[in-house]
Amino acid sequence: MSNSISVPTVADMVAKGESPEILFWVGCAGSFDDRAKKITKAIVKILNNCKVKFAVLGQEESCTGDPAKRAGNEFSFMMQAMQNIQLLNGYEIKKIVTACPHCFNTLKNEYPELGGNYDVIHHTQLINSLMREGRLKIEGGSFKGKKITFHDPCYLGRANNEYEAPREILNKLDSELVEMKRCKTKGLCCGAGGAQMFKEAEKGRKEINIERTEEALEKAPNYIATGCPFCNTMMTDGVKHFEKESQTAVLDVAELIANAAEL
Amino acid sequence: MVSIIVFTILFLFTIIFFGWNVLKVRKNILLGKDLNRSDNKAKRIKTMLLVAFGQKKMFQNILPAVFHFFIYAAFVITSVELLEIVVDGLFGSHRYFAHTLGGVYVFIVSTIEILSVLAFIATLVFLARRNLLKIPRFHMDEMTGWPKLDGNIILYLEILLIVCIFTMNGADEVLLNKGSSHADVEGATFGFAVTSYLGPLIFGGFDVQTLEIFERIGWWGHIVMVFSFLNYLPYSKHFHILLAFPNTYYSNLNEKGQLSNLSNVKKEVENMFDPNFDPYAAPAEGEVVDPEKFGAKDVQDLTWKNLMDAYTCTECGRCSSACPANQTGKKLSPRKIMMDTRDRLVEVGNNRRKHGDDYDDGKSLLGDFITQEEIWACTSCNACVQECPVNIDPLSIIIDLRRYLVMEESKVPGELATMLTNIENNGAPWQFSPSDRANWINEE
């Protein structure tokens, strides 16, 4: 069914004299990482299904600069930010949805001061409002009785105070939503933030993602749900480390919903 | 008369010495860079009332919060009795408020006594927690030597202080029972909630002369303890009892995820994008050329709020026990970041006083106090910021230190250098061509 997706670019739309209701900011992980691309497709299927008039920037998109900024290179960040803002303002983008909490945070909080003012939402927030409006309906069937635990991405949760949207969605799956000991404001990082994704960890007793996955696996969930491509990688590696792939799958909230809606 | 003179001298010395120390701390804090936190006054007051006055964040961990609240409440309300001691001390009166306030006085002192009993219990609990129970955050590497002693000293002082209050009130109660108190009250008892029972129980067997000595020991002991405590504060982590209020007032009100944008970098990048910009042009007349460095190497490169944070930290360690890096055995401890910042700031302040403002001791916060290994272990997850009961932000210091390392010294872990090059060359942290960015659309 993946053939049937329709992904217009902003450039195409503008050429036809149209403009998107909302820009889908795919992000580097969502564009290049094989695992994250599946999340991207799940979101596109949801958008297509709900007939949301969206578009992507395609080849024109570029890193928001988040990992550069967190790694201390404000120059790289500023270069990325200014080029992106120029592009987005040129297309008169008003609203952005993104599947990456890091892009979400940067676009929403750090771009306004540099002249980039957009209404930025995370994909779990968009999916939640589509469901509330009745534009997206799911049958809980395939997840009935399954146990799901949600891992809060730091840049969605603590950084931007969004804990409820993903949970509200997951509750509609007719499954059992179990919370880890450290959740919401107390949620433990997966270990990828602050540019850690791109380097080896400092010397210590344990990898952070192992500590976090261990905590998740204590709940013996069928699914560890995430809302961030980097958390997804870290938790997937953790599950592999404990050789629990056959019992526990790591899926993005969007994938669970696309699956339940049989898209 | 002698006692009035002695008291007045002690009192003046206390006020002047404390004032001098407060000014010193203020001057040190103002060594930090400008940061505008004068906006949004209503929200700031609300934050202060909730977080400092109402201790909202403490109550996420209910048991220590309740014990801490006993000490806090006892501390706040005892200041009424303190005021009376000062009045009595300066004018030679005895329980000046007893006469003027009447029934209200009994109520206030009774409240103080009940809270003091609770605070006494809380202090014992805290001493046990700190020294007997193996609570990891009290036994991390940075909590040895002075910080450990500091934590205990204040608890012992509190016990002494409370013992003095009860000695004073208890002995005076028995004196009044015997008709020998100097207080100007009707009847044979003060009617205080605790000492009207505890007093006769402990001091019932003593004669008037001995009781008067006990009463004076309690009175002088109490006030000398308070004066010492006040002047101990600026040298101790316990300064939080005062700084918690301004520190929460000046909280960061933005989303925690938002890092500051460096205006000097912004300007340089804008110039790069501006085709009309002449890099060799002399600065326009009146234009201030900004020699500021990028990021922070030493305490003066941080903002004044970072420095106030450092003085406010009471080393409770909630940040470090929530830190994912710390909890998995990495060297990073957000509490240590704050303690190092304060220790270095005190050192810089002392140097400037002794050797003049331009003195350079060749040391810096980054390198001599905080190592690269520590700051690179941070995941910027904001758990430390979330946990701090007085809204301290260790993360912004860590990021500013990283900025200095990367932009001024080009010291960056190898893999991150690759990531940064990729972003600059292909607009992605990995080595993919920008032209492949939309390939996913047509992939199976």
C-alpha cells in the first residue's frame, strides 16, 4: 500500500498556485534513517487518509541546527536556522508539523527570535486533534489487550510540556497503557539528546539506553511506544541488547495508529 | 546596663558584617553578563510564591518535603520572637511583646514552640538521613570534606538553637510559677503550648537563682546562635534560605527546551549573508565593537542569573540523582557544576578584592574546576532543571562551556566534529547528499 502515498512538495504546490495548510517537516532522521523513514511513511498515510492538505520541502529541507547548537556550535546552528527561515518565510509557511521533537523544539522555540514565526506542532498533537475532530477513526482491534508503555521524549515532555497528547492517542487503542517508574516530568532520557546520538558516551557503568530499556522491559510490554526517531533507535538497540525483540517491539505512536487504522 | 551595651555591640557587629558579606555576594553575582529578566512581573511573583514560598517543587517528594517544611515554617515564625529578643536586648526590657500583644502573644509563642518541636524532630531525621541512611545523593564524590561538614554543622546549630528556645521559655515559665519572672504578665503561667508542661518537668526542681541563670543562658544562647547563623550563611550552602526568593523570581519563564541564541554569532552570520557587508570597514562612529568571546570559559562569561543560581544551590543533589549521565556512572553531576561555579566565583571575587579588578590567576572554571569529560556527558534532557526545588538551571552553564570549547578552542569530540562537518556540508548530521533527502517518498 506504500505505493499509494501522495507526497506533494511545497515547490510543486506553489507552482500550481496553491499553498499547503500545513508543512510536514520530515527532519534528517525521517528522511535518511531507514527505521525512521517508516515513521515518516506512517505519518504520510495518516495525513493522506485524513485528506490533510500538506506538503514537504523535499530536497530543499535542511537540518534545523539542533545537534550543532547542543554540541556548542552556534555558528552552524545559526547558518542552518537563517537559511531555513529564509526558505520557510519565502513560501509563507504558517503551520508546521514534525515527527522529531528536536526539530519541533528548535522550530517552535529558537526560530522566532531569528524571524521565523510559525505555529509548530508535534505529530502526536496533530494526530490527537485529527482523532478528536473525528477525521481519523481507529478500531482498537489489533491492539486489544496488548500492553503498551510510552517513553517520553525529553524534547517533547520536559522541554515543551507535552505529556498528554501521545497518551490520549494510545488510550484509544483499547490496549493497556502502563507507565514506567520514571515517566512524564520524571521520565529518563534515552541517552541520545544534546548531540549524544552522534558520539560514543563518556566512560561510565552503563549506557543510558540500557538503563531506560531495562526499566521499560520491567513492565513486560508488547510495545514500547515513542514519539522521537532518536528515542526509537536507542530503545530498539536496548531491546536487542536484552534479546527481547520477539516479545517487545519499539514503535512510534504514528505507526501504532496507522496500523490500527489499517492504513 | 552592661548587658545592653554588650548586646548592642553584638547586634551592630552582626548587622554590619552580614551586610558587608551580602554586598560582596551581590558584587560577585553582578560580575556575570547582562540578561534581561525584568519582564512579566505578575508571572514572576506567582512563580516565587509557588516555588519558594509554597515550596511546590519540594512537595513532589512528600516525606522530606514535610520535614523540610517544619524547619522552614519554624524558621519564618521564630523571627517574631527574634524581634522581641532584639527589642529586649536593646532596651533592657523582658518579653516586651508579652505585655503589648497579650493573648496574641501566647498564640504566637505557642505556635513557635509547636513548630520548634516539629523542627527538632525534622532535624534529627535529617541528621540520620544524611549520616546513617545510604541515600546516594548525599554520598556522591562532591559531597566529601567541607560540603559534608557544612550540611551537618547547620543541623547541629539548629538543634542548639531549639534547645536554647526551650531552655529560655521553660526556665521563665517556672520562674513565673514561683512569682519571680521579670515578664509583665498576669497570672502564674505564660500558658505556652509546650513549655507550660515541659518547663516544670525539666526545671521544676531548681531554685530561683539557678533558674535565672538558665533563662539567661537560653536567651543569650538563642540570640548568639542566630547572629552566628546569619553570618555563617554567606559562607555556606544555606544561603538558599534567602536567595531562594529572588532566584525563583528571576526564573527562566521560557520553555525549558529553548536555548539562548547568541546575538554576537547571529550578527556575524547575518553579515556573511549580506552581500553589501564590508568586513574591512571601520566601525561606524559611536558603534560599540563587541569583543565578547563566544560561550563561557570562566564565571564572568556566564550570566548573573547563572551566578545567582550558584549561590542559591543548597547541594541537595536532586538534580544529580535525576541526571541520566550521573545515574549511569558518568563523571557529570549537575550539582557539582553549580558548586564549582560558586567556588570559582568566590575565588575570583576574592582575587579582585585583593589584587585589583584586572588580576588574572591563570585559572578558569572550565579546565581547573569543570572538565571536558563532564560537560560532554550531558544529554541536555533537562531532568536537572526540572528537579531543582529553587529553579536552578545547570544546563545553560553546560551549554555555554561547550560553546567556548567548540567555537573558541575548536575542541570537540571527534565524532561530533564529523557530525558538524556533515551539517555544514550536506545539511544533515550524517553523510548523505541533500539531493537524496526526498528519496524516501519513492522507496518501497
